[in-house]
Amino acid sequence: MKKRKLKKFVLPTIYTIAVGALFMSVYLIGQVVNSFAESDMNSYVVNALLDDEAEEVMNVNNEKIIKPYTSEEVKINKTFYDKDATEEEQQNSLIYYENTYIQNSGEFYISANQFDVVSVLDGNISDIKEDELLGNIIEIEHSNDLKTIYQSVDNIKVKVGDSIKQGDIIASSGSNKIDTNNSNCLLFEVYKSGQLMNPQDFYAMETKALEN
């Protein structure tokens, strides 16, 4: 029986086909892997962007409340009168004027030097007036039935109807007739739903809590 021999061109052809199939398999596997990698990367990027956007929205909707001044020289002269406070605290909340003790309705600030008065939150200037005892007064309406009042100010930089942002300078400290010993004063009041609020409690809140 004769043994058949493969022709010379058959083995190189088989070898070429095998190598080609191997390279094609490697290429296809690489494409699949890259596809999954790109999908995961796109998902990561999209999720990261969404997370950043959500965090930004949360910060906007839950911003911190600032104080109505920026100078570190400012100090409290008279605190808010709280009926539940200690006797000592209540005594420090009384303003003496013309032989009469007056319960302080806000927080009374003083400084050796004139200081900027700023808005504690975004809002609209609802009123500007002059009082015989307290001097110039600026009222700002905020959202959530909140109003802040800045009394005994000078160099007013806003007008009624102006829309302002948190931290905008609205005036500078001024004087009044109930404390003639200090020429750089600010009496700050907070009203929530028409009720006076202790400024210290107000500062500790976030804007989201004011919705309640």
C-alpha cells in the first residue's frame, strides 16, 4: 500500500490559517475586554458627575447661615432676651434707656472700629427706614417666611426692591441713642413666621431646617 504525502503547499497553508485564527481570536477577545472597560469607565464618569451635581444641589439647598458681619473685632454687647435663660443671662440682655430696662429683642454688636454689615442669606430688601432711637434700619425678606432686620446702620448701599446674595455688604455699622457710648453698633433681629428668634439659635441652623 502506497503512503500518500501531502503536497508541499498544504502544510504552510494550514499553518497560516491556524496563525490567522489565533490572531483573530486574540483581537476579538481584546475588543470585548475594551468594550467592558469603556462601559465601566463611562459609567464611573457619569456617576461621578451626577454625584457632584447632587452634592452641589444639596449644598445650595442646605447652605450655612452666616453672621451679619465679617470683622473679627466685633463682639456682643447685649444678648437676646430669653425668658428661659438664667437670671445672669437675662440681666446681660437688658438695655437701660432713660431709667427704663428694655428686653433686648435681638443681638446687639459693637466694635472699636466701623465694620461692614452683610446679609446673612439671599433675599430682597423689603424696607429701609429711620428710627428716632435706633437710627437707620434695613429689613430683608428671605424665603420660608423669614425676615432679618439690621438696625443702627450707616452708609446704606442698597435700596428697597434690591435682590441680594448671602454675604453682600448692605451697610456699615452706625450709632443709635440707646447706647451713646459706642459709635459702631448693629442691632440684629430675626423673625420666623412673625415670631422673634434668638440669633444664636438661628446661626446654628441650616436653611433646610427653616422649611419646617
